Amino acid sequence: MRAVFDLFITHTEEVVAVVLFGIGLFTLIFHKNLLKKIMGLNIMDTGVYLFLASMGYIEDKLSPIWRGEEVIHAADYVNPIPAGLVLTGIVVSVSVTAISLALTVRLYAQYHTVNIDEVYHVLREKDKRGDLS
């Protein structure tokens, strides 16, 4: 048991990232409210970004910033690509969230609910009556 605890302590960021991803996935799968699904997707994104950021960090390495005339070997620097991926992912996530919320508002204006099952039921009834075009 002590070994498992020590493993969790040494990899805290990764454990928290996996837990966040699991919470978001659970919310995305089991909730019927579209707003809660969007929140679950954002929680999943946060877990992925935390995992990428924690994998990109290397202790006792320098940030990849030019420091003047001194030449330091490339192995002395942290890889900047994971940080760039995280920043790009955050921008994409904000855009997807904005579009999802806008579509949810339009859906609510038309069907007066954000419950996906109720929307499906209304659409199914319209299809049976032949109202869908």
C-alpha cells in the first residue's frame, strides 16, 4: 500500500489529470443536459492539458529562451512543443465551447429544453407526423 501511495505522490499531476478526464467523461456520457455535457467536455480538456503540461516539464532544465552570447547544448532546455500544444488546445477548446453554447441556446429557443432525450423525442414525433423537411 505504501508503494502505491508513493507512486501517487511522485506523479500527482498525472493522477489529477486522469481523474479530471474521468470526471469529464462520466459527465459527458451519463448526463442528458446539454450544458452539463459541455461542462464535461471542458473538464476533459483540462485533464488533457494538465497531462500534456506535466509531461513537458523536466526538472532542472532551462526554458528555451536565448540568453545572450553563451551557447548551451540543446539537451539543457525543456522541449517547448507541449506548451505550444496546450496553448493551441485551449484556443480550440474555447472556440468549440462558444459554438456549442450558441447551438444550445438556439436549440433551447426552438424546443424549450436542453435535455437531449426530450429534443430527440420531439424530433421523433415530428418525423412520425411528417413535419420534418
